[in-house]
Amino acid sequence: MNFIRIVADDRERKSGIPQLLKEIGINLEVKTLPVGDYIVAPETVIERKSVRDLVSSIFDGRLFEQCSKLKEHFERPAILVEGNLDELEEITENPMIFYGAVSTAVMEFGIPVMPTPSAVHTAKLLIAMAARKGNGAGGPYIKKIRKSEDVQRQQLSILCSLPGVGETFATRMLEKFGTPLGALSATKSELLKVEGMGESRAERIRNALNADTAGEKAGRAGGGQTKLEDPDPE
């Protein structure tokens, strides 16, 4: 098995999958990957998500932003969904949101979505993909992801750092306000004019932009207490 090489992101250690791969005898390298979680071939990176994490990434806008990055840097990326899909009934009231997002990943981005029931089966699938003939004698490698020189891409990246904003909403905000500065300066009522924004998302954006983290740190250092509020249920 040591002829099979896989590169894993170091944040995947807690999943137990890198350890499983090592125990089997895979030639595993653990590094900080700029895109995805496992590289199994020069052109193939895998984004691994639990069922709950995938649903969460749909609602906070991360999923399609990640799809864009996967396609930008790898010819044949894939998304691996690990866990029991029956949990969808417990996680969300409308499972069709999940299937709609999966359909978008497959049909619009051209990224296959593969389910596995557990970490053990995830490890087996990764090995099978890395063992395929034609993966190249050098095996997978880490691509150096350079910062985009595309101004619009940079602008979208700035807006995508806001809570609940993925590439779709970032694009809508740019179309509405013209520049990232215009969007960042917008009031809550102005943000609500962006299609699909909603009260909750607009409020989270304004709260993030107005939060005085320096003041909070000073308060904690002085023995003050900071009240923790319940997270937005959206």
C-alpha cells in the first residue's frame, strides 16, 4: 500500500481518517491545504463534509464558494458526504434544500457528490481513488494557490468574509452597491434591498462590522463580563 500516496489537510486529524490511512500503510502526507481536504491525484481534490456540516455550509453560503475554489484549482474535484442521510429529517425541516444544493454542485459546477456511511468507508474510497491507474508516477501534489489578480474576484472575496455571505450574495451586493466599500458602509435597511438578504442575515452583517472586539478584550482583561447571546437560529 505504500505506493499509494494521499495528501491530507492537517485539520482532518480529528476525523480519525488520516490515522486509519496510516494504519493501512498508505503513504500519507499531512499538510495545510489551501483548497479541499484530501488530494488523491494531481487533478483531483476531495472536500469531505459530514451531513450536518454540508447542511450548515448550504445555509451560511460556504458551499458554493467552496465549489468555485475547487473548480478553479483542480480539474476533477469531488465532494464526499460522510454520515447517515436519514439525519436530514432531524437537521432541517425541508430536506429538499439539501438536495437542491447537491443538484447545483453536480449540474452547475460539475462536481460529483459521493456519500459514505462512516470514516472507515471514507478511507476506503480515498484509497480506491488514489490507486486508480493514470494518477501519475509522482502522485498527488499540493498546488500553490496564488492570490487572484482579478479585481472583481478580490472584491468578491472581501464580501464573502462576511457572515452568511457566499459568492452569490457577494455578487448581488456588488451589483447593488458598486464597490465593497459601498456594501460595507450600507445600513441594515439598505442591505435589505439586496435580493434574498433577509432581516437576520442583514443584522448579522451589521453586527460583525460594528463589533468592538478591542473593547471586549479590554473588558475581559479588566475582569468585566461579556454577555453571550444565543446564536441566530437561521
